[in-house]
Amino acid sequence: MLELRNVSKVVGGETHIADVSLSLNHGSLNVLLGPTLSGKSSLMRLMAGLDVPSSGSVWFDGRDVTGTPVQKRNVAMVYQQFINYPAMTVYENIASPLRVAGVDKAKIDREVRRAAELLKLTPYLDRTPLNLSGGQQQRTALARAIVKNASLVLLDEPLANLDYKLREELRLELPRIFAEAGTIFVYATTEPHEALLLGGNTATLSQGRITQFGSTVEVFRKPVDLLTARTFADPPLNTIVLPKKGASFILDGAINLPVSPEIASIADGSYTIGFQPHHLSLERVDAASVPVRARVSVTEITGSESFVHLDFADVRWVMLAHGIHQFEPDDEIEVFIDPRHIMVFDAAGRSVAVAGQAA
């Protein structure tokens, strides 16, 4: 088990990591999710031993490894900016950690060729990295991490430079490979959908703090606060401040937004409600769906989906609609809110209720 106990990192008076406590089990997949500069890379460097915490401690399998350099830990790390040995062939790059460990030649060859086949590198084993594309160089770095059989594998946005098809394949294969080896697998990303595809556990980060850690699906469906909900939303979470009266929120124009029993039980007052863009639709998806009229700001068509930016009252919402929908700016259209999927936050941003089917 990897444990971070009240770990902080301060550099030049600026806090990069603030009082983080985290426990990661062997064989587990753990996603660090947050925007750029939220602390993901800084936290990984502390886990690896590349940096020493300003306060707190790092433990591995019951042993305090705070200050133990990365060279003395069984750790593999792959960055978005691929790092390879330029004078070595792809084969030798992949084999390098096994040679350092004194593994026999037959096993080295077997492990290198297995990793090369998985990462579609077999035709390039005799080339040097400078004769590879960026995606091929990144795959070489990933293959080296796989053969090392490390106890802790840290991947910092490692698939960003790969083509779509290979990226999707590796999202499925990498967790399986490392789980079978009992590895603690940590994967950093800025993309909520990538966290959901990977599954496992997710820690959401903001300004060097972990806002929530747990099952990826649980964190997505039941965020503990508005900050976590926004971290786990792309396109951005739709929000609006509304008064609650009895079993309804009151929308602009005196429109009632009925709520589930879980939400109806909270005290009346002013709350921020939030819902994902795919829970705003052009058609009524449920008998309880509430129609509202909103003004189109802009429509983005991505091929199979349309992102429709809407102005309602004094807020801007985004609707994710399947298919191609062309609206002109300032068109007024009817859209439907699905109350089964709303989240409710108090004035401090804390979650006070989540609809039973929030997803």
C-alpha cells in the first residue's frame, strides 16, 4: 500500500500540494483528475520520490520512504513529454530497466517482444527514437514502464500524443496489465471522460488539494461539493441559484422544477442546483422533465453530437444533444431539464442532496 500522510509541498512560498492524505492499494487503478496546475504532477513526483514533501510523510508497505530517492524505489513513471535514450534502439530502450536489474537475456527478449507487440512497436525495434514519430516514441516509453514490473507505476497524461484508436485500446489494456502484476497504478488526466473510461478510483484535485477520493462512478454521481462536480464535468456543469419551496425549485418565470423525495426533505431556502449537459435535452425524456425556453448563443457541431450554448435567465448553460442540430444565434428554443439527475449545493458549495438517479 502507498500512503501519503498529511503531505504538503511548498516551493518559493507557493503551495503546490496542501495537506494531502491518501491510501492506494496494490492492484488498484487510481486516477488523478483535475485541470492544469491543480497539483497532479506535483503529487506524482512526491509519490515517486522525485521530490521530498515540505511536511508530512510517504509510506510504502508499512515503511517510511519519505526522502528515499527514486533510484532506490521500484517505480516507473511516464510523462506526456516522452523521455527515451536517443542513442539506443527501441529494443534497448525497452530492455534497459531489465538489464539494470540483471535479468537473463532470454527473459529480457521475451518481455521486450511482448511489450512491443502490445504497443504496436515490433516493426521499429531496430530504430532509434529520433527515427520515430511522437506517438511511437511515447509508446516506447510506455513499453519500458510495462517491462520494469514496478510496484508503483505513475502515468502523467501518457496517451495525449497517441492516435485515437491506439489510445482507446491502451485505456483498456494498461489497467489490466498492471492489475495482474499487483501494481499500484496512478494515472493523471485533465479529462473527465477519460477517468470514467478507466474506472477504478478517482481523486479530484483543485489548487493542490484533493477534494474527493473514491470509486470513480461514485465521485462522478455523488460529488461532495460544487468544486468536485465542476472538476468532473466536461462540457462545464450547468448551474443556477434557485429558491426551494416544498417539493420544488422555482425557475425564472415561476416554473416549478419538482424534486425527488431525497431533495424535498431538505430545508427551504436558496441553493445552487447543478446538472450535466447531457441532462438538458430537446425532447421530454421522462414524464417529470420540465420544459423551459432558452436563447441560443452558439452551436458547436462535432460530427455525431452538438453542443448548444444557451442563455437562460442570467446564466449560460450547455446542452449536449446527439446528432447534428443547427440553430442560429438568438433563436429561442424549448429544452427540457431532467429533475431525476440534479445535484443541490448550499451557499458554501457543499452537497446537500443528489437526486436518486444522478449519473
